[in-house]
Amino acid sequence: MLIKESKKNENLIKISILMLVLSLFILNSKSFQLIHIETNENNINYQHFEYLNLEISGTIIEDPIFINGSATGVEAHNWAWAEDQDWCTGTGSLNDPYVIENLSIDGNNQTTCIEIHNSDKVLIIRNCTVFNSRSESDPGAGIWLENVTNSILSNNECFENAYGIFMEQCSYNTITENTASNNAWAGIHIFQCINNTISNNIANNNVGVEFESIGICLWLCDFNNVSENVANYNKYGIWLSSQVTIWGSHNNTISNNTASYNEVVIVLYGILGRCYDNLVSGNIVSNNLNYGIRVSRSPQNIFCKNTIEDNENDGIYLYKESHNNTISENIIKNNGQIGLKIGNQSYWNLIYYNCFIGNNLNAQDDGTENEWDNGISGNYWDNYTGSDTDDDGIGETPYDVPPVGGSVDNFPLMKCPYSPPQEGRGIPFVLIILISSIGGGAVIVVVTILLIRLKKK
């Protein structure tokens, strides 16, 4: 046992040394300081981290860039003009795309940093730092694309703008591995866009404008894929909208995103138009100040395989004519009010194979004709008191969904069919911050002490 314990300690020390050494690379690549901020807006308390002393990734200081691919004339800022600039390489073809990279652009609170219109050229914008592109009269963006296809935006730092990244009427573009944080309106906002991919981005702490303040916003957008993003400390994490028009947002996929400490994480919001036929799957929605997922005037959507836990109000709230939605295979856990609430104007929704655990009230159905099982399987309820004498995994007594006498789960599950994501896996975020904040000299001292201890063993 002593030998095993000694080897275990030795392995822990080796891992600690490796983490400390890696922190040197973190410090060299990006210097930052984290401070905890508390703000209050509309009686909602926002707690977030703000990055200070951020070293910008761009290596070349450049003035704001504007390109209009369809412009003509001697002084037109079209692609022929751009090819003559030091900051642009390539010819715009598939094998030789235009590349704009390694720039640092300050909008000086007056203009957008990089703005491109009317282009179908193959374009890459990467490793740029764009900031201060907001003014009182004209909210700008770190990167603004309008009527653009075939572009890739990657590894850019977009902060202190109105919008970090803004796209309008764009299709077949990829936004990946960018940091769009600390912007006033939204980290990433796409409007009337089709078939775009938004993946592996960080959109944190975008708080400043009352009616937006969104991590990632899709407005009147169809067939887009939003996946593997992090959206924390915004007012709204991910917002899908069809406001102010008869047109809707449909056939979008919102999957495998992580969002915490927002007011609401995932919002489907229809007014005249509807958000419909969207897939919301595999997201981790936790510790938010109001709802996990809120759905309004949005029919025929699928919400599946999400983990929705520890939100202060309801886990999922369907209201205002949200019907024909399917809610299945979700873990709805430890929410402060109601795990799943269905309002009185929502009907024909199908809810089955979910796990309701530790909520103040697991569910409430004020709607009509909602089904709480699929005819074979219902949901797992941690407060179910019925029995299963034939051991088929289905309770023999129906589960009454409050208010009692309305909706019924006829096939309640005796066990949750799957486990929540394991907590504590990986390196804790606070530990990473602590290690990253240690200066180079302190790292050397700590490594030396650990090596001496290792030698003694």
C-alpha cells in the first residue's frame, strides 16, 4: 500500500510540475488579469470576469479596412485594390484564398475595424485583434460582413466593440475559434443568414445594451450550425429570433454549447414570425440567473440530450403559442423553481425520456393536450412513489403532472436511463487561472520545491 501511495504522490507531483511549466507558455502567449465584476441591470445581478491588460494577437498596426467586392472606378476599394495592400495576400481562389491576418485594428470608437461587402471570393481573416468599433450614432463591429460567401473567420480577438462579429445576408461562411467577448451588443450576431457554421468560439461577458447583450444571436436565420461554443456572463447566451417580420428562423442546429451565468441561456423568440424546426441538442446549460431555455411562439422544435441544471428559475419554459415541440432525453436537475414549465397557450408538445431530479417542482403543465409519454416510455421523476412489480422499468401507477388532474405521465420510468456529465473532470478553471497568474520567477521556485520533494521520495 505504501508503495502504491508513494507512486500516486509521485505522479501527482509530476502532473503539477507539468502544469506549472505549461503556465509559462500561457503567460508568454497572452498576459491577462482577471477581476470579478458585479453589475445590476433591471434588478438582475450579473457576475462576470473581465479581462484586463490583454495582449493583442495582431502584430501589425493597421487602419480600419473597408472592401466592396462590387465597387468600380479608379479609387474603388474592391479586391483589385486590396491585392495591392500589404495586409492582403492571395488571389481569392480556392487554392489561393485572400488572407488578411496578424493585424491589430483600433476603430477609435468611430468605425468598424474590418468591413467587407458583396464578395464571393474565398477569404480568410485570422489572428487579428479588432476593438473599439462602437459609437453612439452607428454601432460598428470588430468584423462586419455583408452579402459575403466563402469566408473563414478564425482565431480573431474581438472586444470592446458594439458587435464582435456581425454578418448580414451571408451564406456558407465559417466562424470558428474566435474570442468575441466584452462587446456591448453581441459577441457574434448574424442577420438573415443561411448555411453558416459558428463553432468553437468564446462569447463571454457581452453586456451593455439592454435589449441585446447576447453571446451569439441568430436573427431571421435558416440552416445554420451553432456548436461547441462557450457563452458565459452575457444577458442572453444564445438567441434565435424572428422578431418584427412575418419571416421566421428555422432549421438551425444549436448543439454541444456550454453556457453559464447568463440571465437566460438559449432563447427561441418569435413575434410575427416563428422559430420552428430547429434542433437544440447536447448543450450544457447551468447556473443561470433566470431560465435555462425559454421558448416563445416557436413550434415544431426538438430539444434533446441537453443538461439543464442549477438555474435560479425554471430549467425550460415554453409559453405563448409554443406547440408541437418535442422534449426528450434531457437531464433537468436542481433548478430553483420548475424543471419544465408549459404555459397556458402552449399545446400538443411531446415530453418523454427525460430525467427530472432535485428541482423545486419537477414540472408544471398549464397548457392543453400535451403528452408526457410516447405511449411506451415516459419520464423519470425523482419524487415518484409508485411501484414496478413486474420489473419492466415502468411504474404501474401514472405520474400526475401538476396541476393535478391535468396532464399525466402514463409510463413513468423507475430509473434515470443515463447519467449526468461527471463533475470535476479536467483541470478546474480556478486552478488554471491561479497557475496562469503566477509570474515566471514564482513558477521556477515552486517547480524547484516540487523537484526536491520528489527527490526525497
